[in-house]
Amino acid sequence: MAYAGVAAEARVDVRSVPLVDLHAQYLSIKAEIDAAIADVIAKSAFIRGPHVEAFEEHFAGAIGAKHCVSCGNGTDALYIAMRALGLQAGDEVITSAHSWIATSETITQAGGKAVFCDTDRDTFTIDVERLAGLVTPRTVGIIPVHMCGQPADMDPILALAKRHGLWVIEDSAQAHLAKYKGRTIGTFGAAATFSFYPGKNLGAFGDAGAIVTNDAALARRMAVFARHGAMNKHDHEIEGINSRLDGLQAAVLDVKLAHLPAWTKIRQSIAAAYGRELASFAEVTTPSTAAGREHVYHLYMIRHDRRDALADHLKARGVHAGVHYPVALPFLRAYAHLGHKPEDFPNAFHNQSRILSLPMYPEMSGAQRAHVVDSIGDFCRRKPR
Ligand SMILES: Cc1ncc(COP(=O)(O)O)c(C=O)c1O
């Protein structure tokens, strides 16, 4: 399949490389997207309806899960899953120290207490060596994050959860179709949450999210909670919230879902090319993928000791890199009351000032990638041969 970003290489200004290019992606599938949106409008199927139902079924199928409960965004997905799992005030949930704040703020909002676990220095996923030491009699669950698109090390996490009777929610916001030991992430824990924020590997044209699970009773509780506590109009079983995927977003996502396997392969080949091309620069650490894990490169995160200077240098050359995330969760002002110190999370602290996400999107041309690599090359020493 020819994608417009690749075909239109000649038109693209290779000296300006965004972090992601949503417009290029839209152009590559414009006819399909426009037809899908027109169909929602023609049917006035704005809330629930056939497009939402179709997407839920197709997304569950893509993950290999029995149920998909769509919702407003990936943050709500976490909140809904925790409420449906019965989180009680004061319950502790262990999660990654280096993630987006949605992962931890939803624990607090669901009534629990977020307990941070350091990340592995090289994979940026939760450090399984430190997990057991954080379990207390109040711990009820673990939320590993499949960070950047690389699965967390699920086997030891699940073994620990089983030993202590804890649930596991996989925060899969960055990892659509990633695999752990050959199996697509999303069905390792009790539930897995996804974000379809526009820049994600599977992105809507606005906010959108979903939760998948193999547990029919849990799926029902989540759906009820997300829909004002009612599966049927005016029959409110409980008080819930309003968190719905709308028909327009579902239609867009359903079109894009069909392209996701091909886009994922392109991301992986761009990552492989970056890896080869950046290998000669002494000061750059390219991302490492642990054995048995298939990375889908939502983010291509390198490390450099002079990250900010490198980012400024790239920006001056039209290369827009990002930082995900510049302050690890325990060090945010929002968590200052917990009194955490850098030595409590040495890897997250080490990484937060060094990580840099390079442009990464399936429509990126070879010439654009070459410009990113050359621009990094201007800044870095080469390794002696
Ligand atoms: C790891 C992680 N969890 C949760 C979320 C929340 O998703 P959303 O922005 O759709 O609410 C994000 C989104 O950036 C994320 O990266």
C-alpha cells in the first residue's frame, strides 16, 4: 500500500520534520475517512449507534480480547476500570514513576493512593525488581505502563499479583498492537486501557479511549459506570459518569484500525533505520527492547547527556523532538506532599533530563529521517572506528 507521506516525498520540506504529522496521515486515507464521517452524519449516529458498536467489536478482535468498552479518553478508561474493580478509599495501587500523569491521577480520583515504582533505566517500563518491596497489606492492584510502545515485563508482574491477590490494569495508551512473548498486550491483566488521543498510534480526531477485558462481568460493570449507571434508558442501576466514544470518532478509528498493522510495521522499520544510523554517534543511546517484547514505537526515545542543548539544536534545524516526560511523576509539584527524593527513583530521575523523543510517524519519508539523523550528527561526536 502506498501512503501519501511516502508518495509525496518530493513535496515535503525535508528540513521541517514534525514530531508527528496528522495531516499527512489524513491525506493518505482521505477518501475512506471522508466517507466514514459522511455516513455518521447521514445516519445522525452521534452517540452509541452502529459505528461505535462496530469499532468496539473490531478493536476487541484486533487485541484478541472478548470485550471492548469504549469511552471518552484514555484517562477515563483508567478511572472507569478502577471504579469497576471496586477500588476503595485508602487502597494502594502501584504504578510506574515515569508516565503521563493520567496513570496516577486517576488512582487518586478513584479514591486510592498512588505508590510509585521506579522504571527500568533502559526500557522505561516498571522495574520489576523493585515491585515486591512496595506491596503492603493495603495494596490492591498494579498498573504497569507499556511505555513508548514497549510492553512492561508482564510475567513477573502477574506472578507477584497472583501471590498477593492483586488486580493488574495494563496502561496501554502508548502500545496498540505491541506484543509480549508473542501475544498482543491487552489481555494479560484484568483489563487494559487505551487512549486514542490524535497523536497516538491509533488516533481519533479528538479525545477517545477504550478498555478491553476478557471478563464479561467486569465489562458490564465498566459499561454501566461509563453510561450514567444505566445500560438501558432510565434504568439507572448505580450512579455513574458520562464517558462515551462518539460516533464520529468511532468511524474514524474504525477506518484507521484497518491500517494499524501496516503503520506499525512502518514505525518498526523507521526505528530499525534510526537505530542503524544513530549507532555511530558516541553520545546517543538509542532505545533498547528487552527480549520477548515487540515494541510498536509510539515514541522513539533516545537519551543524551545534553538533551536540552540537543533539542534546541534540532529545533534550529527544523526538527521537532519532544520530551515524554521531563519531570517524572514523583517529582511533579502535584506530588510534592509525598516528599520523594531523587534517590528514591534513581532511574526515572536519571532519565528525565536525558530522554528525547525523535520524530516518529508512519508517513515520515526517508529524506526526513535522514535530515533528523544528519542534524543529530552535526551535534555529536562520532564513535572512533
Ligand atoms: C501512558 C498514558 N496513560 C494514559 C493516557 C491518557 O490518555 P488520554 O489523553 O486519552 O486521556 C496517556 C495519554 O497521553 C498516556 O500516554
